[in-house]
Amino acid sequence: MTDKNRPDPSADRFGLRVLPVIAIVFGLLSLAVLMVQAPRIWQQIDWLGRFESRSIHSAGHHLESSFLLLELAVLRATDEDRPEIGQLRRRFGDLVAEIDALKTTIARPSYLGQAQLRIETNAALAAFASENEKLAVYFMLSDDALMTALPQLIEALEVVRAALETLTDTADRMVQQKDTIIQEDLGRSLLLLVSAAFVLFASTALLASVFWRISRINLQRARENRLVSARLETVVDTSQDAIIVTDDAGIISGFSRSAEQVFGMASSIARGLVIGELIFEMDGRALSLARMDMPDVERVQMVGRDAVGREFPIEVSLGTALREGNTIHVFFLRDISARLAVEEDLRASRDKALASERAKAHFLAVMSHEMRTPLTGILGAIELMRTNTDGRNIKDYLDILQSSGELLLGHINDVLDLTEIESMGINLTERVFDLDALLADVTRSLIPAAERKSNSLMLHKSTEQMGWFRGDPVRIRQILINLIGNAIKFTNDGQITVDVDVAPDTHGLILGRQRIEIQIADTGTGIAQNQLDRIFEDFVRLEDTAARKTEGTGLGLGIVKRLVDAMGGKLGAESVLGEGSLFWISLSLPPVELPTAVSEVLTDPSDVPRSSVLLIEDNEINRFILREMLQLDGHKVAEASDGSQGVEMAAAEAYDLIFMDINMPRMNGVQAAKAIRAGKGKSAKARIVALTAHVFDHDLRRFRDAGMEDVVIKPLRWEGLRRVMRGTPATTADQQPDAALGAGGGALPPLLDRDVLNLLHDTLGPEKLGSLLDQFTTEAETALSEIREGLHGPRQILRDRLHGFAGQAATFGARRLHSVLGTLEDEVLEMPPSDMERLPDRLEGLWNATRKEVRALRSLLPASALTAEIRPKGPLRDANDPRRMI
């Protein structure tokens, strides 16, 4: 654009300043005119609206009417024989009244401006009144005289008529003149009003135009400013580095979004602070702008402090600029905590790798030394036996071979145990065992080793009978052998004492458990206090005289610690150097109170024949629990999720036993049992056992009629399950859940049954139990929602939903909820509508209480994600198959 075409900014600014002033002045003048003229116009319009100008016409017409009526009355009186003189007098009185009314109208202020016409009208009115007074003389006569004077009265009326016409003509001219004056005045006022309104409108339009132009200019400037600002903000905000702008004194004036994230404070708070409050040197000194601004300084590692006082490493670079004579410093910062952490991890990994190499070298050195000794003994004994020709000392040689072989086997077992634990973890196999028998067996087996070193080994128990427990007796035996063997190894001519105590566990995860405390004390060499923290590490052998004299890989205590941790127990040691040591373990195990008959079932499941089992159950959790119990006893298990699938599998495969749930989708348990019995499949003759949450007498008959040989109530217990697997009919306790769970009297059953939960915990382990409890909570919420939705549907469907929910509750020992659901299931078909409406609230209140207990228990169990393990790994798999996940 050339200079000629470019608008003059000064002229544009002058127009934007002057035009609004002119428009405002004219607008105010127009507004003043409007304010003055408006009341006057309103008054004139009001005058015309009230028809005040028509009042003289009205008075004149009334006067003419009264005169004509009087004249008509006089003419009639002349024609009548006996006229009504009173009427004549009344008509004359009306005429006189109208004359007075006309006088009053003419005298109004509205007509004061019409002087000439007012004089003429008054003169005509006076002439008319004078003639009328002449008529009054006639009406002052008596009636007879008035009758006689009627001809003269008629002549007088003709004279009055002429005066009346003159009066009305003058009055009409007066009214016309008044109307003309008002209309002309109103026209002028309206013209002035319209002109003022036009000027006001024009002023307003001019102002609007000026303001619109100003707004357009401001919008354009604001758009340009926003564009520039947006570009700058984009550059600053998209920078990975935090940007801080300060003046020469270090006062912060700019704080980018990345800086807000790095320092954890809003820019509004940071502005006004001194940069030295956020950044300082590595040695704690204040930030030096002079050093940062040196040409050879690019990036400097410093320390930043965020809003909460946390200090973290940062990398800083500085840029300086001059603007309008002021110095501006721009700091570019980057949090390098992650980078330093990665570097530290790399160093740690390097150190760990080096330590691993050293550990391997140490391991090889230790194992080489420890295995060389028994091998030397074995080879030496063999050489002696070869050279021995007379057969003497053969027993001594054999003893050397046996002890050296046992020592070598112990070393190898330690290494294999550690290798297995490191690669596969620890698999605990829980079963019922007699603690008294285990303790007696371990101490009895170690007495010869103790006596070889002239030691006495004694077992002290707090009670004569410790009882039966559920746990892994093999691992507990391994722990005791390691600890007692270690005490024997470091004790000569001394005493080893094993103290055992059993007491209720009041701090454990599951109520009803017992805390087993075992202490192994010796009078051996003891351990220095500074060595106690290292004794449970792998390959650790203390560097003292007594340790060097004993054989060992240094793996035993490390393995013990891993085993105790896997069982959720505690392990510790106390020692006084030169006096002896005390090792203690603490385990929490569930006790088992068993009558003799049940004891045979639990402690010796070997007499239960291994069977192939078809489990038909629609609830995933119930299938998982029963599958785990069956597979732990060595049975092969196939699963079906509904009756229809179960019938197909029973027809295709021969099973020894079929567990049949009753309430299932597509085909229920009774229908499925009938179909299996009626078919020609391979399992048509298999035993079928019903699984249900509760059963009534009529249900037992219905199940047997369908071909089911037995009924077992959920939740299943080991004794009931093993009786069924043996072929023994289920007992009454198996078919009465309340009795089996210990209910009695009229007291409410507990919310959660600890025996059922202990069984699940011991069978499945804490992680799987926790996962199942989570799934139970979710499915229970869904069941409650379906029950509420089914209130107004078919009662049989609602009954099936109650039954399904009762089965879930029974599986997890939610006894009170299970009991109420069973009662509702029995009553729902004939339940009154009023009770039906209250049913969901009743269940939700009970479920809320149960859920609180479940959550409290769940919080004590480890978090895990084991949902995938709930599903079967295959149609059939042996319990001893190493691929099976337990």
C-alpha cells in the first residue's frame, strides 16, 4: 500500500474523538425539546379527547330543544279545550335553565383566548335573554289570563326564535375557531417533536457507528495481541524445560506451565518471589547470576526447592536480554531426578552384577571346599577297604562312608532346595498332621547326632497333647531339622532344648487359629551381636574359630527364613557369644478338632479311591472351590456350567461320580439327572449327588425320583466330601447346614462362619480366598439388583434367584444371610404383596452387615489378581500333574 492510499492515523483519531461529542450535543438538545413538547402535546390531545370543545354545541342544542318543546306546548294549548297550563310553565322553566347552562359554558377558561367571538356570543345571549324575559311576563299571569293571552304568546315566541337563531350561529362560529386554533397548535408541536426525534435518532446512529468502529479497531488490536501472546505461550508451554523470567534483581515476572509442574506452585504465587528462593547451588550457596551469565557456562547442575520444601536436582541454563533499558534474565530448567535415578539404577545393576559374580565365585569356593571334605572321606575309606585284606575295621570304614555320604547329600540337598526356591518359589502342601508326633519324630531322629557330640537333646511342651493342625508338615519338619541340626553342629558337651507352646492367635488374619511358638536353645559357641543380622543370608558362614571348624554351606538358615516367610510366620535369633544361642519361630495354624471316625477320613485320605468326577454347577466360584478340593485328593475333574452341557458331557464320557447343582440356567439339576438316567450315554449308570444350598423333605423325594442317589448341602467340608467319594451315604449333618455349622438354640446364626472361612483359607490359600471374596461381593450386588427387578415378575423366577443367592452365601459361610434367603425361598410363592415390597430392604440391610464383615476380612488378606485361576485349566487333569495350578 502506498502512502497516498494509507489512511492518516491522526485524522482517524480526530474523527473518533469529535464525532461522538457532536452526536452527544445534538442528542441532548433533541432530548430537551422532547421533554418540553411532550407535556404540551399531551394536554392538547387530552383536550380533544375529552370533547370539551363540543360543550357549547351541546348547550346550544339543548336550548333549541327546550324552546321547540315550549313552542309545541303553546300551539297544542291553543287547540285544546282544557289545556295543561302547568306543563306550559314547566317547559318555560326548562328554557330558562338551558339559558343559564349556556352562560356557564361560555364563561369557561378554555374560551378566554377568543375575545371577539366571546363578546358577540354574550351579546346574542343577552338579546335572547331579554326577549325571553318578555315571555316571562305571560307566565306570571293566572291560568285563565294565560289562556286568554296565548295568541299574543305565540307572536312573542316568533320574536324569540329569531334571537335564538342569532345566538346559536354565533356559538357555532366560536367552537369552530377554538378547534382550528388547537389543531394548528398541535400540528406545530408534532412537527417539532418529529424533528427532535429524528435528530435524536441520527445522533444515536452516529454514536453507534462511532462505537462500532472503535470496537472493530479494538477487536483487531486484541486479535493481534492474542495471536502474538498465543505464539509466545505456545513456545513457552510446549517447551519441555521449565522457563522462569526475572529482572536484574532476580524478581520473578514469568513462570511457565512446565515450571508450575516442576515446582508445584501456580504462576500467580511464583510471581514476585526471588529466584534464589527456588534455585540454589549444589553446596547450598545462594544462586549467583554473575556466574550463570558467564559466556563459557552453558548448563549447570543445581538444586531446586518446590512448594512443599522438597529438594531435587535440576539442570539450569541462563539467557539475558535488554529491553527498554531493563535487563531480563530467562532461566531454562530441567528436572533431572529421573535421569539421575536411571544412572543410579545402572550403577546399582552394575554393582549387583558384580556382587552376583562375587557371590558365584564365593559359592563355588565354599561348595568346592565343603564338598571336597566328604569326598575325601569317601575316597579314603574306599582306598582303605581296597587295601584291607583281613576284613578288619570294615565296619569303621562303612561308618566313614555313611557319614561322609550323608554330609555330601546334605550339601547337595541344600543347594537343590535353594535352586528350587529361587526358580520356582515355595509350594506349600497343606494337610492335617499331628504336631506331637512330628515333634517326637524330629527330636528322636536327631538324638544320635547330638549324642555323637556329647550333647543332650530335650523336648519340653507346655501341654501333654499339642493337638492336630492343618499345615505343611514336611516343610515344618525341614525347618526344625535345620535349626536343631545347626544347634548340634555348634555345641559340644552341652545341651539343646526344644520348647514348644501353643496358644490362641489373637493377632492373626483368621479367627480361631492357634499360635505355635517353638524355641531351640543351645549352650554352644554363640554368635556375636554384630553378626546376628547376617546369619539368615545365603552362603553366610561366620568368620570365627568355631565356624571354621564346622562343615556347612551356609544355606540352611537362609532356606529356613524363606520357608517361615512362605507360611506367614516369624523367625528370630538371640545369642551371647561364648554362652549359646536361641532361635525361635512362630507359626499361625488352624487347629483340627476331630472325633475318631472323622480323623480316619482326614488324616488318611489314601483309602478314598481316585475317581473321575463330572462337576455340573453354574456358579463359577462354587465350581472352583469344589474342583480344588477334589484335585487336592487326586481326583480327575471335568466341569460343565449348566445342565444341558452336563448331559452332553455325561453322554460322551464315562464318569465315576457326577456332582449336580439343582438351580441352573437352560436345564436345572433335576431335569439334567432325568436326562442322564433316561439316555444311553456312557455315564447313565454313574452315581449322581445333588448339590444345593438347603433342602426340604419334599425336595429329597424329588431328587431321588430324578435318579440322584445322595444330597450334600453347601458349603462342602472335607469329611462330607470324602464320605461321598467313598460311596458312604451322607450323614444328617451333611444335609442340615445349620447343624453342621454349629447352630443351636434360638440364637441368630453368625454373619460369617469362621470354620467355613478357615477351610477355604487352608484349602485355597490367602490370595485365592481374597480373590474369591472380591468376586462374591460383586456377584452378591448383582443378585440383589436382580431380586429387586424381579419383584413384579413371575414368582418362580424370583424364587430361583433367591436360591442362587443362598448358594453363594452358603459357600462363603454367610450363615445369617443364607438362613434368611432359604426362608424367603420357601415363602416367596405365597408371600403377600406387602411383604414382597419390604423384601429387598430386608435383604439389603442384612447384606450390608455381611459385606462389612467380608471387607474387614478381605483387608487382612493379600491383594491378588487370580480371577483367571478360577476357570478350569482343562477338561480333566490329575492332581499330581505338575502343570496343574494350585
